Amino acid sequence: MSDFWIIAHTAISIIIVILLLVRWKINPAIGLIIGAIYLGGATNIGLSHTIATITSGFGNLMAGIGLVI
């Protein structure tokens, strides 16, 4: 996949997240997860690798926040 399509799908993903948050008042965490799943699917990463990346990133985020709290 060329760089143009990756950038285009990233822009589409950002627009999707913004619409979910502003227009339909979806919870921000759910909106970000939906945007990440779209971007992973659109760039042919694969559903299992996309879900694994999301969960590891979320786990790292919660571990970092837990240390601060």
C-alpha cells in the first residue's frame, strides 16, 4: 500500500472519530477504538494483529497512568 493511501485512511479515521464524538456523542474511548479498528482494517494489517496492537497499547497506557496515581 502506498504512502498516499495510508495517509488518506488515517485522515478518514480521524474524521470518523470526530464525527462519532461530536455528532453522535459516542464515548471517546469507544470512538477511538472504532477508528483504530477501521485504520487497521483499511491498511490490511489484519484483524487479529489490529486487536493485539490496540490491547497492548491500552495496557501500556493504563500501566503508565497507574504508576502516576
